[in-house]
Amino acid sequence: MKRRREMENGSEIRSVIEELSMVVKVKTGDDDHDAAVQVHQDSAHIPTRPFLSVCNSILQVLDKIGPTMAVLRQDVHQNIQRLEKARESNPSKYSNLIEILRKEVTEGNARKGASCCKAFVWLTRSMDFMVALLQRLAKDPRQSMEQAVEESYCIALKPWHGWISSAAFKVALKLVPDDRTFITLLLAKDENLDTLKEEMQSLISLLAPFLEEIHSILSSLGLDRLKAT
């Protein structure tokens, strides 16, 4: 309850920063940050519950974009549930999310059906989209939201989508709120535009290197080129 009140009083961006800081804090004792982008799957560690908390916080930001993100939001939610279910099957062993992925890769199930590997890949790409969007908004909060969302989609998600998903997004893009409305929705009660821009930059500085490490892990597992079926 206390956590919920804190989120209501702060911005969604601030909530993601807090959750992501916990992931970084947990990982600090396990990994050499300077060598993060060269991490090997055998020594990789991503704390499952904190990672899923970050993904849940990102859902709150996607909600602000409105109906355009409805399909992406649903996918993120389902992927979170899939990984959480896997974690609950063996909380001790699967406290490291990489163990979940490694098991599927070893058994040859990583690319089959609704796998946890696919869930993790698409959660990562959703965060790629988030970073791309925030980078554009932090640079110019008053730019066209439709253009910012479309550019971010083309960078992070479109290369992995089939033509049906791409066509659906193009239609939904017309429902993106204007820049003023979106920024107003992101602002917390005690915030102004400059403060929000600072928070965006803080989140980018945390999330971008974390995603770089994740992509290195995905590459080492042979999962980085998975496409939507």
C-alpha cells in the first residue's frame, strides 16, 4: 500500500528509475560493470523479480501513450506473467532469470511456442522502444508525439514484426496523444518540464547500458534474431 501511494505521488518515469536502480544494485556485487557488455552467458546474472518489477513499471508509461500501445502493453503483461510463472516453479534456482533461459536453450525449446526466451526477448525490445522514445522526448519534449512514437517503433520493434503487426501499428498511431497532453500525463504533482527532462535523462543513463548487457546475453544464447511468428 505504501509503495502504491509513493507511485501515485511521483511520476511513472521516477517509478521506473527506482525499480531499475534496484536491479543495478542487486547486480553490482555479481558483475564487473566495465565488462558488462562482454558478459558471457555462463556468468550472466539478471535478478528475476526486480527485472519484472521494472517491466511492470514500464507498463505504466505505456498506458500514458494510450490505445496505440494497447497491443504492446498486452504483450508485455503476458510476457511478465510467463516469466513470473517460471520463477514460481523454482524460486531459488530461477531467482536468476538467465537460468530460465538457459534451461529452454539446453532443452531446445527456446524458439518453440510461448517460451520464456521469447517473452524475455520481447520484453527487452519493449524497453528498447522506451529508450528510443525517451531519447527523443528528452531532446525535444515539444516535438510531434506521433513522429517520436513512429521513429521509436521503426528502430526498436518494426524490424522484428511481421506485416500484420506493422500494419496494425500504423493504424493505431493515429490515436497517439499530442505532445502537450502526453507530457502533462507524465508530470508528477511536484514536477515541471525541466525536472521531467532530468528524470528522462536519468532513466536513459540507467536503462541504455543495462539493455546493452541484455543484448550481449541474448547474442551469446543465440536469441537476438528472433522474429514474431
